[in-house]
Amino acid sequence: MVKRRSAQADRIQPTMHDVAQRAGVSQMTVSRVMRGTGYISKDVRKEVVRAARAIGYVHNRLAGGNATYDNPIVGVVVPTLQNRVFTEVLSGINATLGESGLRPVFGVSEYSLDAEEDLVFDLLSWRPRGLILAGLEHTDPLQRIIAQTGVRVAEIMDTDGAPMSACFGFSHVKAGEDMARHLIERGYRTFAYVGSQGGLDLRATKRLKAFRRIIQQAGAQLVVAETSQGASAMDVGRAMTQKVLQHRDAPRAIYYANDDLAAGGLMHCLAEGIAMPDEVALAGFNGLGFLSALPKLITTTVTPRFDIGKAAAEWLMTADDSSGPRKIELPATLRIGDTT
């Protein structure tokens, strides 16, 4: 195994002693909290964790080992595995890292920024080669620890914002704008939106805001927006489509947060004999492969999921950080189907 000394090793890192002083406890207490051993009250544990994150301290699970050991681990945190989007991203990451002997270790945040923060702190305790995180929005403690440790971070699936190191993906703002313009050009003027995850998907929120802005500029209206508290699924999309079509203003087009929901909408319309696109238009997002097996091809935005995972992994393997933060665009494309 090649040994190297990273930029992280040259930074002055906070110590367990620093955490103990800030939390007002003994260094032994901090050690027990970090190792998860012995009885520590909930309040003391919370105070120690708060102190550690405030000063950017990360426990080193490899303490006692060789400080110059080249750890082959790359930490990956994704929002969900409940649809195919991030499994395809992970496939691109895994296939690429494997070429150089690196190994991804991943966690799932379920769209919670606090859960993402917890996962990142835990992953950093293993001193990974780098991190891959979804999106450009993260908690302040997470961003502080990234700056403190100097770990290289590839942020994926979004370019609407400022990356910490580098981001790989596409503009959700543009995706929302493009879909709105397409539907306006087709003559639709009353719209509905169907989402999921309780609105926690910040990238879907960016698309919706852009979509709403464009249709309003054209004198059209988003008459109803419904968001499920649960995960996206076809049955959820079917039930919510029935609900929004019963709205008093009768939306003529429905924009879905993803293809799973849109496919459910398609099934509802087919079951009820609702003609598409004459009576209602449907538009999804992601361009998932299963769409080609449906009775009608849903209009959607096709995202390069595997390629985004591949590009992020390649950057972690080879990139020189000297040029500062960067954005790598892998554009999403509008694909017009039978439903608009």
C-alpha cells in the first residue's frame, strides 16, 4: 500500500483536551463518549458532541496506527435508496473507485441534513480519502468540519450554489424552467405539482420554484401543490394525482417531483379513462429506465446519474485542488413523450 502525507495531516487539529475544556468535563469523559463505552448521561453526551462539532474535532478510530497510512475508504452519503436514482449514482461511484483499489462506504440520510451531519462525522473518524455528498446545502457544523479537516469533498447532483471543493451535476433551476417553458408552449395554463419526502428534497424545491416563476411570468398559474410526507412511489403518485385533479380549478398539467410519482399519475389516468395529453398533461423528472415499459412514454427530464457518480469518483482519485472550488456540468435534458 502506497503511503502518503495529505494536506489534512498538516493542519492543526483540535484535540480531545480541547473538547473537554469547552464542554467542562474530563478528558476521560470525552474519550468514553467518542468510543461509545461506559455510562454517560444523555445531557453530558449531548454537550460533548456539541463541543466537538463547535471546534471541529473528529475522533480518530485509527489512532495508534500509522499516521501516513493511505486509507482506501471514500465516504458516500446519499439521501435515499428508495428509488433507482441514487443506486445508479452509486454504481458509477463503485465502478470507478474500484479501478484504483478505493472502496466506498456509504450511509443514507433520508433527506435529513442533521442525519447527513451525523454520518459525515462518523465517516471522518475513519480518516477517509475523501467524501461524496448529495447537494450543495449542508449544516454549519458539517461545513466547519470539512474546512477544519481539509478532507476533499465531491458534491453531486446539483450545480445551483457554491461547492466546498467541487460539484458534479446539473442545474435544477434550469430543469424546472425548461419544463415550464415546454408546457407553456403546448398551451397549458393551469398547473398542479405533486411532490414527496415532506418537502425535504431541496433540489426538488429548486425545480418547483423555477417552474412556478416561469409559468407566472407567462400569466399561467400553479393552482394546487400537494406533497406527500412519505417516500416517493407509484401508489403515492396515483393517489395524489386523483386528489389534485379533483381541485376546483381543474389543472390541465401536472408537474411531478420524479418519475415514480409521474408513473403513478399515468396509471390513474389510464384507469379512469382520462386522455393524455388532451385532458391533462403529465411531466416527471429523472428519465428512469422503467418509463420505456409503460403504455405511454412520460415527458421527463433525463439526468446523467451514472456519469455523475463516475465523474465525482474520478475527481477524488486524481484531482489537484490548487485551482480552488470548481463546478463540472453534466447537463440534464428534456425528453418529450406522449403525455404533453
